[in-house]
Amino acid sequence: MRPFFKITPYNSEKLLSQVAGALKTRTELISREKYPRLWGKNDTLKNARSENTPKNSFIKKAMSIFCLAAGIFLIIPGITEPKTLFVPLAAGIFSAAVGAFGLMVNISKGHDPFKKGAAMLLSGLENPKPVTLSFGESGMALPSESGEKRVNYDSFERVIEGPDIFLVVYDGKIAVLQKNDLAAPLSEFKEFISKKTCFHESL
């Protein structure tokens, strides 16, 4: 029997981060395929340093706050007497700018640009139509207005696995499938699909 997914309601709140992670993985994989030398250098530098540890992140944030506060402290008297206190004023402006920039960098690290795309993919899936999507030897069968649409594996870009989902990229489209909708042993489906197209786990 060919593996199939019987679509049930999605928990968008639970799956949002997983879908965003899979989209990020897809983007990085495509970039790595196009620019292998650049990514090789990036990986070497990344392994050689440990700047992203929680301790270092805390220190950087604390230093940014300190610079911002010190800058404001110097700017206030400098504004009142700019001619006589020009040096403290200039130092204050520079320090405040450095501190503000550091805080903006820290804030931007917590922003995930892939969540917007993930939300669009999950939109409307809280109450989906009760349809079945199956995988055969030659391709994937999708429900359509005319009955059934088949997509050959030649049209597949890749399948990316998350903790509770599979992100299927095919023919310029993306489908999100839940593992709990799979009517087959998970290990058998992963073995099957990995022989038909590029299969990856989320990074």
C-alpha cells in the first residue's frame, strides 16, 4: 500500500516555528548549493569562534546599555554648553550611537523573518477540507477540481523534515504535511521518500 496523508486540522500556533525553521533550512541549503566555497569559509569561521554563547550575548547587551547610558549622561551637559563642553558632547553622541546600534543588533537577532512565510503557508489549515494526499512509485497524487492531480518526483525540489511536519517543495509550490496524518510507519515513509527526492532534516 502506498503511503498517504489524511489531512486533519493543523495547530498553527504549535507548528509556526517548525515551518519557519524548515523554510530557513531550505533557503540555507539552496544558498550552500550555489555558493559552496563561501559557506565553507563561513563554517570555518563559525567553528573557530564562540560569539553566540549566552554569556557573550549578555555581555554585549550589557555593554550596549552602558554605552547608551554613558552617552546620554555626556550629551545632557554638552547640550547646555556646547562651546565649552564640545568634547564631552561629541563623545556622548558617539557612545550613545554605539550603544543604540548594539541594542538594535540584539533585538534583530530575535526576529525571525521566516515566520511570516510560515504563517501564510499555515493560513486556513486550522479547518482544512477532508482530503487525502498519497505518494506512489512515480509521484505524489493531489486532490483537484478535476479529480486527482499527479506530480512526478522529477518536479520535486526537496522534502524537509521537522519534529511534527514534512515541508514538501515541488513544482514551485510548498505543502506542509503533519506526521500524525501519515497512514504508514514514519521510518518506512522517510526511507521511501529519501529514495525519490532530496530529503533533509531541519537544521
